[in-house]
Amino acid sequence: MIEINNISKWYGQFQVLADCSTRIAKGEVVVVCGPSGSGKSTLIKCVNGLESFEQGDVIVDGTSVGSPTTILSKLRSRVGMVFQHFELFPHMSITENLTIGQIKVLGRSKDEALQRGLKLLDRVGLRSQAEKFPGQLSGGQQQRVAIARALAMDPICMLFDEPTSALDPEMINEVLDVMVELANEGMTMMVVTHEMGFARKVAHRVIFMDHGRIVEDATKDDFFGTPRSERAQLFLSKILSH
Amino acid sequence: MSFFTELDVSVIAPSLPFLWTGLKFTVTLTLIAMSGGIILGTLLALARLSPFSPLAMAASWYVNLMRSIPLLMVILWFFLIIPLITGYPMGAETSAIITFTAFEAAYYSEIMRAGIQSVSRGQVFAGQAIGMTYAQTMGHIVLPQAFRNMLPVLLTQTIILFQDTSLVYAIGAKDLLKAAEIAGKNYNRPVEMYIFAAVIYFVICFSLSRLVKHLQSRIAIIR
Ligand SMILES: Nc1ncnc2c1ncn2[C@@H]1O[C@H](COP(=O)(O)OP(=O)(O)OP(=O)(O)O)[C@@H](O)[C@H]1O
Ligand SMILES: [Mg+2]
């Protein structure tokens, strides 16, 4: 489903991504972790072309992200993305947030889009908030709406960039629950997170990044059992000790 | 003392219809220059922020040029030079409308540029992530928020524009000030007429600036 082939990226002299490769099969859930600044956000944004890269290529469902002939907006409409800071559109109601992409990008009718939007809102348990504005919701609720907004486009896979790290602790689980459910339904997911409980529960593989490199790419059991690199061991012991 | 006792306000009532035609032009000029200026200014701002550098440079050049020349000179030049170039005479009113729109666009563009930059990059990513094109992201996500954030500043600029329209007096366009001058001459009461015109300018500007205050507090709440 997602193939990342030897991508490298520089900001001027600074190399953010160094020869990163991995594959994510259909239905697979892959967790990406690593210290701050290691390039996790940059890597995940390369998957739907929100960030460009200088070398290598990313293939999503057979489409090359790096190719100049690829219409990136088309590709992105099929790849859902959830951000650390939710990024709901603050000038639109929750309903409008859920329908605008369906109407403007997929060309669905208003009615159809609304039905789909409300169904997903129901699914994340926020049906009663439909007419509110993002600013009136809690962080956890906003993030659940953001997940619903991405799902409304009927994506073939979902990217999450630290979806819970801007949340108060008591709201983290309501978001993780939605993600676990999604994973159990067989959604292909690439998730940047430090929530190791989530990784243990649903991940198939865990990728560990450091200084722009993929240092470890292992099955969940291998990663939590015997991480090979010292950096990963150190990192794990640090975050698991919290 | 004698200045006030000698004022004759009775000449104002009969000249109201005439002053009204002047005020109508002043308001029309303001509204057209505002809407045209904001639309053009937004396009200029987008051009300045575009990664295509010739376009960005041309827009920036235009904005800086307009902002470095006194408005009165632009009004005069445009009025005098355009007929020479095109060979057709142009009415003072038409000339004023075009000049003001083109001139104000430079100022509105700086406001809209700041507004666009006030919208976080994450919002752009979010728009693009659901498959919106650049134009859709701008049109549905960035510009509405930029416009909302900048509404008080845009209105403040419009108040300045409203006051500046009195400069068309120089090319003889019949705005409120010109109407007051003519009425003043007719009744031989220029002082009364100028004072009355000043009162109208004041009332309108004052009301608008109250509106700006109100909007500012509302936007503060939304945020
Ligand atoms: N626009 C930019 N210009 C220059 N450097 C950048 C830019 N964006 C990111 N970086 C640098 O690239 C590196 C990787 O950033 P990235 O956001 O991908 O890290 P991350 O692993 O997601 O970190 P975090 O856990 O803090 O989110 C960081 O060192 C960051 O400072
Ligand atoms: Mg990050």
C-alpha cells in the first residue's frame, strides 16, 4: 500500500531524512517513534507529498508521490491525515468541517456529504456537537472530529502525526479508542506516536527513528522484546518509565 | 464670539439635496475603491507570497511604488496623463474611481498579506491533506480566516480612504467637499457649508471607528 524507497531530504545543509525505506502493507498498522527532531513528522508528510524530498520515492497504492506528473491533490484526497494540533477549520461548523472536502474535492452532493459526515460523527460519539464550532469543543473532541473529517473522504490509508501529544492526559484515551477501533477494522495506518500502550495493542510493526534515519524497523514483539540498537533501548526505557 | 453669532445655519436646509448628491459620490467612490481595492489587493498579496519570483517581484514593486507617491499626485497625474495617452478625455469621477481603486489596492494588499501570514501553516496542510488544490485551500480555508482576522484593520483603512476621497476636489470631481464649496459660493456662506461638511465627515468616520472597536472585541472573543 505504502512503499518508501530510500528517501532523503535536506533543509539547506541539514539532512532531515537520510535514506529512509520501509513498506506498509494493506491492513497493516505501523507505529513510528523516536526522539524529538528525528524527522518523524517530515517522513510522514512525505507520504502524501505535504513535504517534498530530494532523493528516492514514495509509492502510495501504485502512484509515485515524487513524480512530477502525479496530481498530488488527487492522491491526498485518498490518504487521510490527522495532525498533532487537530487543524480543524475554525471558521466552519463541525458539519462544514466534515463536508467541505467531500463536496469540493470528491464532488458529492451536499445531502450525501452531510449523511456521511453525520454518520462518522456518530461513530466518534459526537453527533450532538454537529452545529458547534471547533473552538467550542475540547481538544479530545476536536481530534475525534479531525479523524472523522479524514474518514469522510473514504481514504485507503490513514496517517497520524502525534495525534494525542497535544491533549490533556484525561482526553488521550477517547482518541486512542477511536484509533484502536479503526485499526481493528483493518485500516492501513501509519502512526507517529509515543503511546506505547497503543503500539502494544494494535501495531504490527514499530519503526524507530533517530537523526533522520530509520534505525529500527521490527515487528512489535521483536521491538518490545529485544530492540537491537542501543538508542532504541534507551528511548524505550525512558518513555516506558513515565 | 462674533464668529459664532454671525453663523447662519438657515442656508444649510435648502442646500441639503445638493450636498446629498456630493455625499453620494463620496460614498460610492469609497465603496468601489474599497471592494475593488480589497479584491485587487488580495490578488497582489497572493502574488507577493507566490513562489514564482517574477510575479512576486512585480507585485512588490507595484505596492512599494504606490506607497511611495503622495496620493494627490497620483490623482492629478492619472487625470492629466491618461487622456494624453488614450486620446479620449476621461471624466473626473471615472478617473477618481480608477485611481483610488489602484492606489488603495497597495494598502489593502499589505493588510491581506499580513492576514494570510496570520493563518498557520497547519491550516494549509489540513486543506491540502483532504485533497484541496492550492486555489481551494486559499479560497475556502486561508482567505476567509485572513479576512476575518483583518476585518478591523481593513475597516480602519477604509475610514482613511473615506477621508482621502476629499482629495478628488483637486480634479474637480463633485464629491461632498466640492458640493459644499459650490453651495457655499451660491449662498455666499462658505464657512457654514465647510463646517457642515466637516460634521458629516466626522459623524460617518466616528461611527465607523466605533464599529471597528466592536469588531475587535468580538474577534478577541472568537480567538
Ligand atoms: N522548515 C524547516 N526548516 C529547517 N529545518 C526544519 C524545518 N522543519 C523541520 N526542521 C528540522 O527538521 C528536523 C526534523 O523535524 P520533524 O518535525 O520531522 O521532527 P519530529 O521527529 O517530528 O520531531 P517532534 O517529535 O518534535 O515532532 C528537526 O530538527 C527540525 O528542526
Ligand atoms: Mg513531529
